[in-house]
Amino acid sequence: MKIAVAADNNYVSAHFGHCEGFDVYTVEGKEIISKEFLPNPGHRPGFLPVFLKENGVEVIIAGGMGGAAQELFQNNNIKVLTGVQGLCEAAVSQYLEGSLKSTGSICHEHQHEGSCNP
């Protein structure tokens, strides 16, 4: 399975669409096997869910995300966890342990990077 984390300097980004890129972890069972970084190809409506699906992602972790984006991820069979803070790898480890909870945080403002609070 592949888990993507919207990342800014190894931390979960407050808004997935404006992140530097995605730390993509390949996991087997509850173990991280590898990690790769995919630079953010740009925030365009509807693009990132398809981009990550094409890269084999099954779970996306972010601080905040708009409601339409969450729906698009779900339509692409990608599980969405929002409201997450902290180091990317720690978030993935918590997810694998079953202790990471999504707050369902939905961003309503898209004009300013960093305007979303989980």
C-alpha cells in the first residue's frame, strides 16, 4: 500500500494543494518499506487526486483540504485523513498503528497559502 502525506519540510502541510510535495510511503503490514518525494505539480482543480491515484496512492494525509477535493479523493478510492499535524513519518506510523484520527477538517478559503487551520 502507498500512503501520501502532503509535506512541507518533513511536516504535514496545513493545506495539501499548496504543499511543497508529497512524501509517499510504501508500506507492508505495519512497516514502512520505502519513501519517495513527489514535488507538487501545481494546484489545479481536480488534478491532484488523479495524479496521486496514478502514483498508486491509497491514503492521503493532510492538515486541511477543501470539501470538493475530499470528495474527488473518495471518488478515486483514496482514503482521506485531515486535521493532522506533526512530522510526516510520525503521522504514517500512527496511521499504521490505528491511532491516527481524521478530524474531517475542511478548508473554505483557497486564496492564501497557509490560511487553513486543522
